[in-house]
Amino acid sequence: MSPDERTAAHLLRVTADDPEYLRQAAAEAAFWEQVHPLGLEAGEDIYVEGPVEQYVNERFSGDRSTDWVATIPRWGTFTHGLLLGASSPKREQRVLETNPQVRMTLVDISPGAVERRVGALAARFGDRISPGTGDLNFLELPAERYDLIVSSSTIHHVTNLEHLAFQINRALTPDGVFFLEDYVGEPRFGFSPMKRRLFEMIYERDVARHPEKKSGLTWIDASDLSPFCGVRSDEILPVFREHLHQVEVRTAATLTVPMARTRSLDLADVIGNLPRWRIHWALLKRRLGIRQGIMIDPQYLAELRLVGDMLADAGILLPGVAFAVYRKRRA
């Protein structure tokens, strides 16, 4: 065993021969084997970018109309790239569009997801995109192979964060860059009591301005999440800061992420008793062509932004999502 292999072995939180882990890993792969009705892959073709997305763009890139992926070429010209996890089809496409010299390999735990995504991308980008299947918890990467590594909305599914961070740092070329965008809030979206209370207070202020809205919220439990979703989400930034050279980190959505994990009581009253109502409701909206743009009172969003960003920046609340840029940490 090489020194690098011995170092990496000490970083494992779960091992590949753990029976419970193997059961969960199989369930995770199966969860994404088909297009999940609530996943990014299913919703992007009908999704309308609205004020929440524009706010996140502004926090991440400085411009409301510029997604963080569009900033990658500012950091250099890349030729050998790695996509960690199948997540947002539009962002994967933009990486290839905006970095025309790069050849990317996409790696994910689910062979079905990789096959679908690479097949769709190869129809346009040919051999600039190639498939790879692997569990990010145990991924072994070649030393100094990639000058570009990108991961979006995937690493919050990883338990062996230390191992993955070590492998990414090892795999980066001396001038390579790693771009991370992910959920970094409470594990399994189990928001802290303070965050819940603040969100409920701001929601009730919005209700008071709109008499037609019903007071009260229902918080969504973790039953619709994949087995690995958010297992160590709150530790992503500290772990990657330790194992790589952190160039910059920008956070957002401290109090807007809870919007996706709550339902107003008037909506819950209508569909709350349907079997597996979340999936059925999402499928129904897709069949009817209902787009996902949501009318949000600008004052309500402004209050969520102001309170959430201030308290996250002050270290009082965990942020919702983060965009971070890393370079290779040298010994």
C-alpha cells in the first residue's frame, strides 16, 4: 500500500464492506436509476428561473442573470475535466459550451443516470464527454490528472467527505481548479429550531399582507429524500477547506431553501391525504405543462434574503447553498 493509499484509508467514515452501507448504496443508486420526478433532471425542462434563482446568481456571481457555471472560464483554459455526479443537465451542458477545449468525464453512482446524461450530451458534444461509474465515497482518482473538476448538488450525498476531498486535491494539476456548488445546510434538511422559527415569522408577516393566504405551514419530512441526501451537508465546507486550498466561498439561500421544504396549510389541505402525494403532484404538473415559476411577494423575498444572509454571514445560522472555488493544496 502506497503512502497516499494509507493516508486515504484513515479518512474513511464508512467502509465498502459494511453491510448497512452496501444496502443504502444500492438504494441510492436505484433511486436515481430512473428520472426522479422531483429531481433536477425532471424539472429543468419546465422550470422558469425566477427571483429566487436571480438572487442566488447575484450572491454567487455578482450578477442576477449570470449562473456560477458561466464564471468558470474566468479562471483559465481547461483541457481535462471531471464532473462529479449527475445533477443539473443544463449546467453540465454549459460547462462544455463555455469551455470549448475541455474533455470531461462524468462519474456517478448510478449507471442508468450516467448512461442517460452522457448519451444526451454526446449527441451534441461527441467524444468531449465520456462516462464513468463510481461511488464518490470510495472514488480513486489519478494524481495530477485534471485541470478542471466540477460538482453541482452532489457532494451533500457523500459520507466519506475527507476521502473525497483528499482524492480531489490529489487529482488536481498544479494549476487546476475545483468548483463546488451544493447544499451546505443542516443534515437531511432538518433545519434548526431557530431557522424554522425565523422562517415561520417571516412567512406570517407575508400572510398578514395578503389576507387571501392561510396562516400556518407544514414542514416536509425526509421521507422523499434519497438515502444519502444531506448526510453530512453541514460539514462540506469545513472539510474541503482543510484538504484543499480555498480561494473563495459565497453562500446564499439560508431562508429560501426552507421554501422548498414547506407547504402552506391551504395546499396541504387539498392534497395532503393523497398517497405519495408529492410525487403524484409533481407528475401531474408535468403532464399538464404547469411551469414552476412561482409568484413571490418581493417584500417577502427581500425579508428572507436580508435576515438569512445577515445571520449566515455572522455565523449564527447555517447557510442554505454555497459556491466555492478551490485549488490544489500542496504539502
